[in-house]
Amino acid sequence: LNPDEVVALGDATALLAANAWSGVQAVSVERGRGRFWALQWHPEYDPHEVAALCRLRKGELIEQGTLADDGEALAYIERLEALHDAPSDAARAASLGVAPALLDFEQRTVEVRNWLASLREERARQRRGPIG
């Protein structure tokens, strides 16, 4: 169990996305007259951004045992950058445990775009007012 993982939904919370990593990846929460969406991932991150984070947090990643040492960290960062430069390299993606959907901007951001579209539709309905 990931200590940062949501495992139970509260009242007025709807599950929007789940995957093999976590049963709760995105939710919609309504409180009073307000509503917000919450994500447990970063759709804005591509392999280049993940490499930059690994570079920034290399010491922490080694200390926690995710990466063995500087050499392994630098090799991992280089592999991420190479995947960013050639996102269709299925073998490299698989070797890094990166699913094809994570390399496709449209797939990676579909939930956020759907949420924004739903907000536009809701606001348009509010502007039209009650039907009657």
C-alpha cells in the first residue's frame, strides 16, 4: 500500500479514474455549491519532466533505495531523456515500465480535458437559465 494513496471515498465523492496502480486515481468532490476534481498523478509530466525531477531528487531516490547510486541514477535519467526524444521506442518504454498511454499527450490528459469541457457545459447551462 502506497502511504500517499487514497483508498476510500468520502461522502459526495465520485470515482472518475482508476488503474492497476491505484483504485482511486481521480475523483470529483461536491461540497455545498462547490465542486472540484482531484488527481493522484501528474498528466503534465512527460519523460523529460520525470528525468528533471529525478535529477533534482537524485539524493532522495538513492537514500530511499529507489536507485542504488549516482551511476544508476544518471543511467536512469539518460534512459528517460532518450525515451522523451523517441517516444515510439516501445522497447525502451517497456524497459522503464512506462505504458504507451503515458507517452501520448492526448491519452495522458483526457480526464483533465473532459473535466474542463464539463465545466464549460455547466456554465453554459447556468447562463441559459431554467428551462420552462
